[in-house]
Amino acid sequence: MKRNLLIIGAGGVAQVVAHKAAQNNDVLGDLHIASRTAAKCQAIIESVHSKGAMKVPGVFKAHAVDAMDSAAVARLIRDTGAQIVINVGSSFVNMTVLQACIDTGVAYMDTAIHEDPKKVCETPPWYGNYEWKRREGCKAAGVTAILGVGFDPGVVNAYARLASDEYLDRVDSIDIVDINAGSHGRWFSTNFDPEINFREFTGIVYSWQRGKWQENKMFEVGQTFDLPVVGPQKAYLTGHDEVHSLSARFPKADVRFWMGFGDHYINVFTVLKNLGLLSEKPVKTAEGLEVVPLKVVKAVLPDPASLAPDYVGKTCIGDVVRGSKDGQPAEVFIYNVADHKEAYEEVGSQGISYTAGVPPVAAAMLIANGTWDVGYMANVEDLDPKPFLHLLNHMGLPTRIKDTDGDRALNFG
């Protein structure tokens, strides 16, 4: 059994991870959280204690670390005695943190694909450019590395596997739909780090269709989905991490990702892009100062963590999976609905951070008890989804299904 958890990162998702880890520290053992600024980590720990979140008395310590320095991360792992690492820092640090875990022989998890800050929208499959190149290293070291174990990617991958295992004999298409029907009251903001958020939408939109990669422009293809609780919502074909692993597991199926956007977001994004303000290439001002436009935009937008107190409304994220069952056409929608206000009241973060932060803690618990401690690199769809979804049912992210038998909760116990 593995114990003692190290969290890398101190943003909104890290806050959720910290609270949920504290609520389950009887399983996870000593807790540690590290980022470049230790004070941010200490503030998260104080928020945990203010909520009385620690299930049993135990250790929760803050640390400073440069997560881009693999040797420094490895030293911290050894110093803390951590056997499980949840990386919810910037996606720029994935490979250095992963390598530190391989070097120290401890389990690794992240919630988003690695990105090179100098490159935008690389050639697919994206996992093949970085993470999958370390598969042999993980296997040789006996290291469990679970990639993309947030909600999307993460839980939606488990939904696709569940649909294939339990509800369909053949999968023809997987459409992942991500709708945030909430409101934060700001004129404009992003729900995650603006730099990472905008990078998702400035490159080519890749989807897997008819057995090959399909290329589109952002906001080129849209459709309306009529969803439970949140109703009809317009969503657009968007490039996203899970398409790049699910297409390998389901090569004969079409795999697409759809994200909801309002007209206001699209208008502001389009203006920023057309003006060159989303560029990562430095420019010089009239005063001779060198600045990166995207970093300037990030600096003037609200900190995503600051949105939480005012956020209201719900999210609906799930998989529309079509295929056949017993020779007849079949379709299921497996999904979750989360509430922004409820998330804030429980952990002090908004619902987007909540849906991303709860799943890696569930995965850490499955590694701790041996269920998912497989000793190699895996994407979520490579693992049995039922224990994972069972834990999430009890941790605030219940799974529902809508099919010919109606709309109902799914239980896995």
C-alpha cells in the first residue's frame, strides 16, 4: 500500500485536490503541497484547516520548489517521503515532474497534457510527442503514471470505457460535451490560467474522424446539444487532450470534443486574436520595452481563483456514445452535473476547478489501495472505470446515464 501524497501546484485545482486529500488522509497519509511560492501553498493549507477538512489528525506541510527543475522535485519527493505525486501545476512542468517520479520510483498523476511553451498545437497524437515516450521508463522503474486524470480529460475517458464495456457491443462515435452554464459576474475571464486556456483555442482543431485526423478552425463547426439540467446549449468542435488517447483505443470510432461558448466569449476572443494580443512572440513597445502580448492579457484579466465566491450555475460534462447493441443502433449519454456554489461552499473553489480536482484524488486513493497501482503508464481508459466512478459517486461527482431506459444515477458498489 502506498501512502503520503505530494501535490505540485497552488492554483484553483490544487486547492480542490488539497481539500479532498485532507478529507481522505486516513487513506493517503501525510500530505505535502509545493509550488514556486510557498506562501500560496500555506494559504491553501490554512483554507483546509478553516473548513476542518482533515479527516484524521495528520501532517500537511507547504514547500517551495521550481517544478521545472526535475532534480529539485526529486529531492522534495525524497525529503517528504511521498509515494504518490499529483501534478496540478502548469502543463509546462509535466515532463520534469514525471521524470522526477521515474527517478524516485513513485506514482505520478496529472490532469492535462504536457505543453512546450514555445510550441502551440503540435502534430497529433499529442501524447505521442511527450508523455508516451516515457512509457518504457515507467515500466522499467515499475512506476504507475496515470495521465490526464482530471474530468476532461479523465472522467470522460472512463465514461467512454464504461460505455464500451457495459452498454455497447460496437462503438461508432464518442462525442465529449463540456458545458459550463454558470456565470461569474465578470465582464470577461477564463476559468483556468488564461495563458493555457487561450493556447487551446488558437491552433488547429483536431478531431478523429473516419480513421484519420480531421483539421478545422476554432468556432468553425458548432451544434446545439439539449442536455439534462442545463438545457439546449451551443457547443463548438474543439481540440482537446482526450481525443488524442481515445482515438488510439477506439481507432474505428469518430472521437470529437465539443465545448460550450457564449457569443460574448467568442467576440472578445476573436478581437484579441485578430489584434495579435494572444501571440506568444515578444514585441517591443514605443518605449523600448519587450513584452509578450499573451502575458500582458493574462496580467490584466481576473485571476481565475478569484471567480469562485461569485460563481453560480451548473456544469454538465459527459459523453454521447453511439454504436450498436445486440445488432441494433444504440446511444448512451453518460454525464455529471456539478454546481459552482456547492463547490465553493465545500472547498472554496468554483465548479470547473472542482470537477478537475476531485478525480486525481480518487485516482490517488486507488493507487494507495493497489487497485490502480499498475506499475506502468496508462491513460484513464486503459484502467477499470468502475472503482474510479464508484469513489467519485461518494466524493461529489456522481455519474448519471441517459438512454432508452430513461435518465438515472449509476451505482458501482
